[in-house]
Amino acid sequence: MKKIDRAAAAYQKSGFIKTSITPKPGGASKAAKFLLLIGPDQAAEVLKKFSPEDIEKIAREIAQVLKLEKSESEDILKEFGELGADKKTEWNPSPGESISGGPERAKEMLLAALGREKGQAVFDRVLPFGGRKPFDFMNDLHSEQILLILKNEPPYVLSIVLSFLEPEISSKLIAGLPPASRKEIVLRIARQGEVAPGIIEKMEVIFRDRIRTQGQVVTEEIDGKSVLAGILRHMDPGSEEHILDGLTTGSIGLADDIKSSIYTIELLMNMDNKDVQYLLRDFDNSELAIIIKGKSEDVRGRILKSISERRRVMVEEESLYLGEMRRSDVDKSTRELIDYLMELEKLGEVKIPRGDEKWI
């Protein structure tokens, strides 16, 4: 116990223990590092000599220590004079061994010094959530997934969650909110005060459970349309139409979105030359001049090579003459060509290869 008393005396002399004077700035940090250096057993005994307020400060500092370098360790031991010299031989890391703190080390020390119940109470008060940031498990999710998890939650819940997530992620989520909700949530974040740990813990349990039970649903809601479109591309036209008709019954918009994903202008690339020529003959030069705007070199070349030399020159000249156009106007003309292609396929007048197959 004499060495422990000398430790307390050394802390008091250095201003680390609160007496009638205020501790030196940085005292809690140095005390935390010194306790890590002297080893868990003796550190727990020394910690008992501190006031409750200083115990909390030191525990918080221990949790923040990631690694103690050898040079810094020697400086801290030297600062405590005789006591420091004693500790070099009592607990000195072997070459290559590092000394680190962290929340778990702080918890171990508190439980050893104050007992399990009191030590746990202090730890929970000083380091709520075990030293981690609330909702940190959401930081690894895509912003679209987080929005779906938080779907239908009231503004006060959203403001709490967004205030704890990484700023980069929160900014994306806020940008994805409806304008009316965005303003209210931003104001709530700006005015946010303390939130009881118990409330946050309950919210975390709910969201963790939602991720576990709805994870597959979240993935399907994000990627389902493109996945289904990819599947339908490999099916025969009759089966595809049957499935899309079934979707139309439940949701016209959904069926149209999937059709747009299946039938794109890139379909021309795998079609037979005669079928492409047959398709394009029913579109005049002005229509083709609009359709080739903004297309890839491959698609543009496919269209121009499928018409006569004379038409090609006229279409290219008119497209150049038209100048810049609104994307919506170009997309509309392109969609008309694709819709016509779908009709020709239904009539059996052209063939659209399914999947990656090509006609030769």
C-alpha cells in the first residue's frame, strides 16, 4: 500500500488529484496514461484514491488512448520521479509490444476499482454506448438503404439519427428527403439538445431488427426492377408479355419502368441487319436526326449504316442543323422508335434476340 499512497501523493503534487486547488490542464490525460503504464491491478488500487469527478475524467481519457509510444511512456514515467522508476521494472512492455487504452480498458479498470455495479454505472455515464457513436452500424449501408429503413419515421426520429451519422452520409440522406420534410428536419437538427441514452438504445434495437428482418426486402426494393428486367430479357416474348401484363394489373407504372429497362435502343446492336432496315424505313429523316442525338458511337453508327448513303448524309446534316435539344424531346422520339419495334416483334415482322444471342 505504501507505493499506492506514494502514487496518490505524486498525483496530488503534480495537480492530478483534486484538493483545494484546480488540477493542471492535461492532468487527467497524463494520469490516464500513467495508470495504463503501471498495469491493471495497481492502477485499480490507485484509481480508488481519486475523487468521483476525477475518476470520470480519467476513465474518459483512458477510453481515448489508442496507443502509447515508447518515448512518451518514458517521459510520463520520468515525470513521476521515484514512483516512475519503480514502475519501469514492475510492468514494462517487451520489445514490439504496444500499450493501448480504449473503452474496454477503461471499463476493466472502473470495475476493478469501484466494484461491478458502481463501476458499470460510472462507465455507462462517462461512455454511453460503450464509447462508440450511436447508429454507427448504419454508416456501412448505402444511403438508399438507410432511407428505406427510416421510411415512415417521424421527423424527430430522423433528426436524431441524422445528427449521429457521418456528415457525408447525413448530407446525402437529407438531399434525398422531400423538400417539406427536409426543412423541418434540418431545423430540428440545428436545435437538437441532449437525447436520453435509453431512447437511443431503444431506437437502435428497432433499426437493427429492421435491417435483419427486412434486409432482403431492402435489396429487392433497390435493385428489383433491373434484376427482373435482366431475367425477362432471357425469356421468350410470350412469357415476357404474360408477366408484364400481370404487373400492369397491380401497377402500370412498375410495368412501364421494367419495359423501359428491357427495351432500349441498344437492342439494335444484336438485331439482324434486314430487321433494322425494315424498322427504320418507317421513320423519316427528321425523326432519325433527332433519335441519333446523344447516342453512343456504336448505336449511332448502327442506325446510319442501316440506311442508304443518300439518307445518311441528309440525316447527319439535319441532326447537325437542329443543334442542341432538350433531353426529354430526344428521349420521346427514341421511345417512339422502341415502341414501334415492340409492335413489329408482336406481329412477327422482326426478331429481337433474347439475352446475349445474335442472329447470323
